[in-house]
Amino acid sequence: MTALFAALATPSPTPTSTFDADLVSPTWVGFVFTFAVAIAVVLLILDMTRRIRRVRYRGEVREKLDAEAAASDTALPEDR
């Protein structure tokens, strides 16, 4: 039984290849790409915020104009 455990416990050989950091590191190209994506995301967020704000202001102005038109429509028959 001991021989069986000894046969199963033999370590496997370690890889002999050397690790080349230049093949797996992102270098400056990875940094530039990541930076460009981050800038694009920030610009898209700013543009989306501006567009949402514009739509909200247009809605407020439209509601105000509708309220003024409704008020002037009800005021006209009373004055005549």
C-alpha cells in the first residue's frame, strides 16, 4: 500500500521554459488604448448628460407654454 502512495505522490516535472515579460505585458500600446477608451467614455457621458438636460428643459418649456395657452383660452371667453 505504501508503494502505491509513493508511486502516486511523484511530483510532476516543472516547466523549463523561461518567462518573457515583453510577450505578455501591455506596454505603451495597451496604456494608450485604455486611455483612449476612458476618454471616449467620459465624452459620451458628458454628451448624454447634455442631451438629457436639453430634453428635460424642452419638456418644461412645453408644459409652461401649454399652461399659458390653457390660461389664455379660459380668459378669452370671460373678457368678451
